[in-house]
Amino acid sequence: MKRVRLNSQARKAFRGSSRGFTLIEVVIAMLLLGIIGVAVLSSLSYASAVLISVDRRATAESLAKTQMEYIKSQTYNSTLVGNQTTYLKITGIAPGYSICSVNVNNQTANCGLNDRVIAIPWDSGNNRIANNDTGLQKIRLVVSYDIVRYNTTTRGSELIQKQFTLTDYKRNPEA
């Protein structure tokens, strides 16, 4: 049988006379790992907060589009009260969200669950409110929702109210 001969460095390593890490090298390595770990964890925390915020906005957008399609599926209402008409709201709105509409005075109104959505007769030629219903109604929906954000000044969480606005038009199919 052939005998294997190790070179001098390998022999020293197996004999136990190899040089290890110094205390300074270990401390520097741990410091670098700590800095990298803090950076990774803080970026993950920020990405999580952004993901939650984007998810809340996407839900608000989806609610607004669903409400608008629901209005378009309803029978055209040409009966005006105070130069505006109303349509039914969708049911089953997720908690933390509210659907409002904008009235003729350009104010947000009808934010309750049982309220109706306001539609305003619209003059498309002059791009303004029409005095009577001409077969076109402008509907502006505002979906309000809250997000939680960490305030670095007060070192606490705070609720920030956000809004998503969607504007569309409903046509009278008979006009």
C-alpha cells in the first residue's frame, strides 16, 4: 500500500499548530454581520409597510370600480332632486372603507352604508353641470380608508386617512 505524504502546511493544520482568528478579527466580523442584519431587517420592515399600504389602495380602487359598474347596471334615473339624482350602493363593503360621492356643490356626501350615490346631470359640450337631465350624468366616487404609519418624531403609530377618487359618466341608453 502506498503511503501519502502531506505537505508542511497540511501537517501543521492537522497537528494543531495552525494560527486561529484574533479577537479583533472576530469583533470586526460580528460588527459587519450586525450592520448587515440591521439593514436587511429595516428594509424588510419598510417593504412590509409599503406592501400593506399598496394592498389597501388596491382594495379601495377595486371597491370604487365595483360601485361604478353597479351604478351603470342600474336603470337610468332622470328624476332630479336639487339638480342631482341618486343610485343604490353596493353591499358588503369591507370594514375600514367607506364609499362617498360628490354632490353638485363639489362636496363629499352620502358616506353612510345605507346612503345612495349621487349623480349630476352633465353638459359634455361645455364640460359643466347641466340645468336639466340631457341623458348624461357625472358620478364621482371617493373611497376613504386608513393606513397605519409609524411616526419617527413621536415614536408611535398614527392613522393616516387616504382617499381614492374615481370619476365616470352614466349615459341614458334611450337618449
